[in-house]
Amino acid sequence: MVTKTTTSQEAKKKKKWISILASTEFNNQEIGETYVEEPEKAVGRTVETNLMMLSKDPKRQNFNVYFKIISITNNQAQTRLYAYNIQVAQLKRITKKSKNKIDDSFVYETKDGKKITIKPILITKTLTYKTTLKLIRKVCRDFLKEHIKKLTGSQAMKDIIDNVLQKEIKNAVKKITPVVNCTIKSAILND
């Protein structure tokens, strides 16, 4: 019988737990832990969490936020917010047969030179003409283009999470036709 001797290089490294902290938009709350051999290997990983857990608001349970680990300090993973998404079940709940749904997707540039992809969904109060829907989409795009270029990427994501941007879009397009709901389906912040 042959026995295998292990050298120090072949010996398994001990793994350890490091905590993952949310970005500064959420006051660096702990959002979880990860089990790694070397903490530097965690850099680049993504973490998904429900917005209700971070905001302690049950009304936000239908939204998820995504963080990317950017650095490790003192066995704590520092993250940055890079995406926001609505859950599919909530999307189905807000759409109705007797109303028009206006989807859009466009890439905007922030004040700090980052690109952000925003996908707004607007629900009209009643069925309307296609020309009106086209005008609503154009007004929404123009408003977002002007508004986003005044904000940094972090500020834009914070406005989306706090529902500030959705209210401003709704106010901008209500002059054309009444809008019942304005929601951001997803927002992705690229470097």
C-alpha cells in the first residue's frame, strides 16, 4: 500500500468567512458573507439581495439590487451598486388589459462619464393612440437624457432606488396623457 505524503504547497489552505458590506448608498450595511481561501479571490464576484432587506420597508420586496465586490479591507468586502431590477411577478401585476404599457430601453451618460442603461415602463390610464404613445416615449427619453447627465452614477442609482426619478418621469409625461404608473424595470450602471 502506497501512502501519499503532503508537502506544504499541496496542503489545503484553510478557508475563512469574510463579510460583504453594501455600498455607501446603503450606509455599508452587512448583506452577507462568503467563504474563500484567499480574500482577494472574492473581488469581482456579484451579490444579489432584496431591496426590502436593505431598506427595512416591506413595500420594496419586489425589487432586487446587485452589488459587485471591488476590494477587501480588514476581512470585509467593499462593494459598489451596479444594478437594480424589478421582479417578474410584480411586472405582471402592474400591467392591465384596458391600459397601454410603454416599454423603453436606452443608454444614458452620467456626469462622471459612466454609462447607465435604464428601462422605464409607463402605464397609461386608458387605451390611447399609437402617436400619443410614441410622443410619451420621446418625452421620457429626452427628460432622462437631460436629468441623468446632471447626476453621477451613484446619485442616479440612488434616485431610482428612492423612487425619485420615477415620480419626475411621471410628472414630465402627464401633460401628454394621464399616466397611472411609472416604474423602472431595470437599471444597470456600467463603468
